[in-house]
Amino acid sequence: MEEQLQDEMLTPDDRDFVTALASGLEVILAFDEGHPRMTLSEVAARTGMNRAKARRFLLTLHALGYVRKQQRYFELAPRVLQLGYSFLSANNYRSAIQQYLEEITNECGESSSLGVLDGDDVIYVARSAARHRLMAITLSIGTRLPAAYTSMGRVLLAQLSEAELDAYLERITLQRHTDKTFTSKSELKKCIHKARQQGYAIADQELDSGLRSLAVPAFDANGKLLGAINISTNAARIDLDTLLKEYLPLLQSKARLIRTTISC
């Protein structure tokens, strides 16, 4: 009989925690849009590893085909895409949600996304982009943003138990991004409680000046949380009144469709 896996999340101190696997994934995640190619020293610095340890992981990933080496530089190889494809294949409901996101964009002319909570960040897992660009960074599938400052993040944090929310607030460090950014954890907690009560969240220029977004949770037919869907707008073009009176009903209607048409 197979040993049943515990529901509790392992910590690095647990005997079942595989440190080598964690370190290898950390090396992969060190590569991003700002660091597509790095030397051994740069990878070591980004991961906090010593050079010898970083070298072993890079060479192992190179042998497995996940990293390419060109002279003294390392970069991710296309095989890394298989890791993301496995996730998307196992969660094929996202193709159905993608259609709803595109309908939102067609109806209101704004970008719409599906995000899930991963640690303290929101990861974009589906997106329908409008023609106009909203942020200095390019938002795409795989983009990570801090949950505290995004509408999708707050909607998802609102789904946590009170103990989980308190643990989240205890471990994060709030940083000011604009003059509208929350820097008080007590104020952020009130904002998350408000999102829990009203069923939606608004982030108004807290992460990037001019970016205003609205999000609602998305559940499947069995009540399972699939993520959060949002509409992102330019604050100079769309005021809060329009966001609430026109865009919120649109988002809520798509969330209801998701709940009635998707069963995981």
C-alpha cells in the first residue's frame, strides 16, 4: 500500500524535502526577462549559491537539455517550455477561460487576464491583451506580480483562511511603488477583508501610475477556486464609476459563465 502524502506543505527542514531539486528549480527561475543570459558568477549571485554549487546545477541542467551554454554564458533551452506545457495540459480549462477573456476584451476594449496565487505573487496563466499598453513591463503568460498590489492578488488573498492571511501578512515586506501604494499591513488587511465581503477588488495605481484594475474570483461548477479574472485599464481613460457600473457586471457575468460551464 502506498504511503499517503501529507496535506501539510514541507519545509526545508523536513527529511522528505529534496534540497537538490529545490536548488535546481531556483537556478531555472533565476533566468528572466532582465537576465536571459548569465555567467556562472551572475547565476551564483542571483541564487545566493557559491560558484561551485551553481556550477554543478548549471552543468546538470545543461546535460538534461534545460540549459544551453555558449562560451562563458548560460541561457535557458527550449526544453524548459515542456515544464510549462505540462502545467497547461493538466489544466486544460484555461483554454475555455481564454475565450471568455477574449470576449471581455472585445466587449470593453480592455485587457483581461486570469491569475493564480503562487506563494506571495500572482502569476498570469491566461491573458487577452488590448492594443494599448498599460505598464512599463510587458504583461504575458508567466508574468509574476506581487499579490499585495494587484486586484487579482487581493481577490485571491481574500479566499485564504484568516490564519493563512495572517501568515502571509507576517512574512511579506511592503514597498512603495507609487504615491497610492499601501505601506501599512493593517490597511492592506482591511482592503483584503473588504474584497472578501464584496466579492471583488480594485487596485488603483498602486503598482504602476496610471494602472487601474478590477478583479473577481473564478470558481468551477464544483466550487473549486480556479483563479481570479480581471480587467486592466488606464486611469486617465476609465474612471472608477465606469469601472464599477460597466466593467464589474461584465466581469461578474463571465465569472458566472465559468462556474456553469467548467467542471474540474
